[in-house]
Amino acid sequence: MSSTITRTTKAPGRAARHREAIAGLLFVLPTIVIFVVFKFIPIGGAGAMSLTRYRLNGDVEFIGGDNYTRLFGDPHFWQSLGVTLMYVVLFVPLIIVVALVGALLLSRIVRGSALFRALLFVPYLSSFVLAGIIWKWIFAIDGPLNAALAGAGLGPVPFLTGDQWLVLASLAAVAAWKGFGYSMLIFLAGLKAQPAEVHEAARIDGAGGWKSFWHITLPLLKPVLFFVLVIETIVGFQVFDTIYVMTGGGPSRASYSLIYFLFDQGFRFFDFGYAAAIGLVLFAIVLILSLVQRYFFEGKEEK
């Protein structure tokens, strides 16, 4: 009798969990469909296209791995990869520092924090093309920045036409100014989620501002920092708009990034199979870097 009662009481529980699982799946199904249609299918299509000689007139010829053999023997690929790595080395630390400092300042503001948050987020909402046009004028030899430097006796600086590191640093500064608002809000959310008791205990123990930040705030921000690092690394490898507007890949290919190389092959020379191979290699590079970053930020901590 008791076993019968137990079976009858357990059955509705299993049925309810089954219904909840189906309901949850139905809720996330549109997102899964969108993700598959706009992510997995294009990646698969690019992988298939990279194995062909695909021309604008629709001619398709299967050539296997010839595009990859050609790519790894192409000096322009290695040059553009080097430019992209140099840009990422400049851009990622800069935008993380700017975003983190902005979040720390906003976390200390009591009155008008929403206004300051909105003002700092405005550049992120602007167009990369518009930002590039404005900053190209600011960085010009006869632009306002060089006029101010000349007034201080420093002379004109060729921000966009000089040394490669200077050109890439100028582009990275523009991209950091344009995009730091998004990461700043993520850092701010991470700071707000930290328990106040821990910081209060540190103040009672006599920890100063720097010690409290280095030993408490920053370690608690590690998951957020990892997320921002991965996101901004991907953004750095995908740089195109700013370069296209401000330098056109110059001077002398000093800012000729990997995406710019892909753009030229696909939409200037209409070699879509080769361009797809470049995109797949870029995807693999970003994936490997993300896994390496995860190892250093999470793997060692788990050990």
C-alpha cells in the first residue's frame, strides 16, 4: 500500500520536471536557432568555401587545402598577422586600464552617477566611421592636436603617417576611446557585486587604497577581467573600420591588419575561397588565444 502511494506521489514530480524541461527548451529554442543559423552554418559554409576556388561569377572549383598552402606561404599574410598582433598588444591593455579606472571612479561617485555613466558610454554608441573621421582630423599634421603641440614647442607629430608603432598606438587610442564604455559597465557591475564586508574588514585592518585594490578588489574581479580580456582580444583581432577610415592600411602597410587583408582578397580581388581561408585561420587564432587566456586566469587558480 505504501509503495503504491510512493509511486503515485513520485510520478507527478517526474512529469512536472519533464514539463519544465520542455518549457525551458522552448524558451531558449529561438536563441538556439538564431545562433545555429547565424553562427554555426556560416562557419561551416566558410570552411567549405575555403576548400574551393570560388569566383564572383559563380564558378566553383574544389582545390582542397591549396588556399591554406598559399596562405601560409604568402608574405602579406604574415605581415598583416604581425600588424594585428602589434595592434592587439597596444589596444587590449589600454582599453582594460581605461575601462577599469572609469569603473573605479564611477563606483565612488554617489550623486549624479547615472549622468556620468551615460556620458562615458556615449562614445561607445557612436559610429566607428564617424569616430575615425573626427580623429583623423584631430591627428592630422595641420590638425588641432598638432597645433596644440606646436604651441607647446613640441613640433608636429606624424600620428598617422610616421613610425609603425606610433600609427598603431594612435589607432589603438581611438578604438579604446570609442569602446571602453562597454567594458567599463561590465567592470562596474563586478565592483558592485563584491561584498562590502570584505572591503570594510580590510579598512579596519589598516589596508590602504592601493593594497585593498591589489589584494581584494582585483582578485575578486578575476572572472570579470577574464571575460573582458577575451572580448577585447577578439575586438582587437577584428579591427577594420578605424583603419579603413583613418589610414587605409598605410603608410606602407604599417596598419594593414588581418581583417583588412581578408577584405582586400574578398571584396577587391573577389577571391572568396582565399578570403574564407583567411577567416578560418583568424577564427582558429582567436580560439587558441582564448583557451590560453582561460588557462592562465582559471586553470592555475583551480590547481
